[in-house]
Amino acid sequence: MLLQTTIAGSLPKPAWLAEPKKLWAPWLLEGALLEEGKRDAMRLALADQEAAGIDIVTDGEQTRRHFVTTFIESLKGVDFEHKRTVRIRDRYDADVPVVVGKVAHARPVYVEDIRFLRSQTTRRIKSTLPGPMTMVDTLYDNHYRSRERLAREFAAILNQEARELEGSGADVIQFDEPAFNVYMDEVAAWGIEALEAAAAGLKCKTAVHICYGYGIKANIDWKKTLGSEWRQYESTFPLLARSRIDQVSLECANSHVPLELLALLKGKDVLVGAIDVASDTVEKPQQVADTIRSAMKFVPPEKLYPCTNCGMVPLAREVALGKLKALAAGAALVRRELGG
């Protein structure tokens, strides 16, 4: 089927699990109740996607407080007790854990989540992981003292996890690399290689998600400094086009990304962000369809997957559900025009 829809990864959590509309909100349950609550939240996230008509579903990242640090919490060699303040992607300060020794994969992190999701649906499922460069940018490194060395260590760890996720039923494994829109020289020098190492040997579809961030003030303010055209993708897309990654997920809706840059991804599947996650306004299906039609000038429909710009965890649940429905309905409009 043409124009299969999917989402970048996250959906809002129920109010009984974590405070609504708040990034990285603490859990409101503990112990066995928390584990039960996470499973129930995954069921709800899946049900919302299926009811809306999303084709390739995720677990909504319902078991994670943060898309990077929840994974890092499982690793050896990282101290979460004595945090340091660092600048995240040159946009805002955050207290982050410290690398104090050799990092290692202590245990699978999201494997049980994917097994559970696989047992609940017959649809294709996607599992998301942080990318190695973005992991490096969400820590204070007091051991390796080299962003490249640490990224390569993380790539090996991510590859272990990704192989287990694939074995547990994931049809697509996506690595989230918002740092690729900031550190262009590092992307070229070692970022693509680290990403490929994280995905090495996988037989399922592999994807990388590159966006301009959640709809939080720090990201919105940063976007205002980028001018009338956002051309960060221009240096990254040719490198990704030559890479072994199958799919590239990016931000298009209500952005200043020149869509002709999509032509630089020739040969790749392109997950076109047709839903603005920085706005509470629910798109009309026709708006989504317009974004898809514009993207099809540069991406053939068999390579185009309508998607969200980024995760929707900071939004209200009813807003996110409305956006899911609009995404599916907009894709259906264009699919009918194509006769498929």
C-alpha cells in the first residue's frame, strides 16, 4: 500500500501515569503498579494509533521518561547521582549524568516492550532508540574525553539492543538523531559511521529521525534564529543518501525546510513530517494532503511515508489523537488520488 503512515515515536502519557503536557515528567506510580500502568498506557497508545488508522505503529514510548536518558540509565559506567550541567545542542542547559568509566550494555532495555507490543497487534511495529551522537550530547563525559570515541562505544551498545529488538518482532528500528541538525562537521567526520555501526547487521528496516526538536520554548526560540530557510538538511542528506540506512524521518509541516532538499535523499524511504508537533492546532486532512503532495514533487509515492515532525509527548492526549486522525485521513486523500 502506498503512503503508509507512521509517527516519530512518542505519544502523550495518561494523566494517571505522568503529569500531562510535561516533558520528562516523573512517574506518578511506583513498583508493580508502575509496571502495570506502563503496560496499560502502551495498550492505550496502540489503540489510539489503530483507531486513527496509523499503519506502522509504535509503543508511544510510554515506558520512557526521556528518549535518551531512559536508555542510558540501564548502562554501566554512567553516574546519575552526581550530575553536571551542560549545554544541550547549543540551545539550553540541563543537568545530565556523567560518564565515569567504560560504558557497557548491562541488560536489554526495550525488548520486553516490543515483545508486548508485538503480542497486541498484527500491524507493522517500529521501535525507537537514541542515536549515538545525540546520546553523547546528552551527557558529561569524564572518562573518554572524546565525543567520537564515546559515540562509537554507544553505537556498539545500541547495535546489541537493536539486534534483540529485531529478534523480538520490530519491523523498523529508528535511531533518533536531532544532533545531526547541529554538529554538521561531526556528522561528516564520524556521525554517519557511528549511526551505521548502530544499525549494522539488521535485516529489518532501519531509520534515522532528524528534526528540529519537540515543540518546547528552547527549540521554538532556536528555530527563530534559522532565518527564512532551514537548510541544515542540505549537508546531511547527501551523506545519508550514500549510507546503509533505509529511511530518513524529517520535519516538513509548518517549517521553513525547502522541500527540494528531499531530492538529495534519492533512493531512500522518506518519512515526511506532515504534522506540526509545536502547535496545539489539529491539522485538517487537506493540510496534511497538501504537504504530502508537495513532497511528492521530490519523492516518489512508493518511497514516501507520511509521519509526524517529531514526538508528541508534550501535547494533550486529545490533541495528539486528533493529529493522528488527520495524518491518516490526509494520506488516504492522496492515496485515493493515486488510485491506490
